[in-house]
Amino acid sequence: MLASDVVRLDLGTFVRPPEETGGPPRVEAVLGYLARTPVGLLLLDTGLGEADEETDAWYRPRRRLVEEALAEVGARLDEVDLVVNCHLHFDHVGGNPRLPDTPILCQRRELATARAGGYTVDRLVDFPGARYEELDGETELAPGVLVLPTPGHVEGHQSVVLRCDDGTVVLAGQAHDTASAWSSDVLAARAAELGHEPPLPEPSPWMARLLELDPRRVLFAHDAAVWEP
């Protein structure tokens, strides 16, 4: 598998309001990723789902159907072998109902949280043909294809790691919102080895494990920038 086997999908945009940005409103991308892997064609996230009027008024989304995004990179819905959702918020699972009977991988605790209510759009989680495969922690789907818990944005968040011949690619989802935030977390994890004295920032509890895998590229759900070491 080569890093070039991983392609980005444009699944739309939304406007994050000032109440969430702490400043002016900000337009954010909604990005998915398609990867040709030893377990078949893997799709990370499926885009913005139809929500209620209040949610749409809050975020003002511009949706793109997942099949349109796939067509742009020469793929079809019926070719997708596996969906991995980084988490189950409505802006990451919108196209899931368009992939009935396709295995959907998520952390067990994330699915339980989503089904408890008040968390996401319920009809995007449980729909006719929904087929979940629940994971408990780090899981190797095949040699070179890992799913790792990366809690933070939500407790059940997960990312995908692809060991490619030309370098490891991390599909980080919303483990961090931006490449800059990821970079800050990496530096926090390496602060002591860089010679800095305490007090030091606390890195994410999973960052050391990600760095063990020697990532060459890290890709994000809401940022088109790519982190590289």
C-alpha cells in the first residue's frame, strides 16, 4: 500500500458560530478519506447528515452527498467495503444510511453514547441495514491497518493508521481540529526530550503511541492542511 492510495473527499462545509470559536464565525471543511487497503476500500467518515431545523440554523451546512464525492475520485458507493467513523456526530456520519449492510467500525463506548440519546441525529446511527462492528480499544484490521482510540473531542473518538510503503499515514478525524493543534500536541509529547524543563504542557494520552508508529502524514476531518514531521 502506498500513501498515494489515500485520497481526500470534499463532503461540504459548515459555519462554526462565534459561540464556539470564541471569535468571529469560521467556515470549516468537512473531509472524508478513501483508502485502498488490504481489507478493501476503506472510507473514513461520510459527511454532513440532515439534522433538525435548529441545528441547521446554528451551523448553516453546505452538504455534498458522499456518492458525489466518491465519483470525483473514481469510486462508487457499492465499491466501499468498510466504513470507519472517527465518531458519531452528525457531520461525520451523514452518508452512513446510503451504505446499508456495509460494516461500520466504531468504538463500543461511542455507539453506546450515541444510542443513549441527546448526542447526535439518531436516525443517522440506527437505520435500515445498519451493520456495526464494535471495537474495544486498539484493533489491527490487517497487517498495516490499525484503528486506535484517540479520545479528546469525544471519549469514543478513533483514528486510522495506515502503514504504507512510503510512510505511515494517520487519518486523524477530529482527534484535533487543525494541523497546528496536532503539531502543538506532538511538541508537548516531545518537550522533555527536547530539553525543556517543567512545568510542561500535558500531551494527549494517546500521542506517544501514535508517535511510535512514525507518522509521515496526518490528515484531518476539518482541516485541509497536512501535518508532516
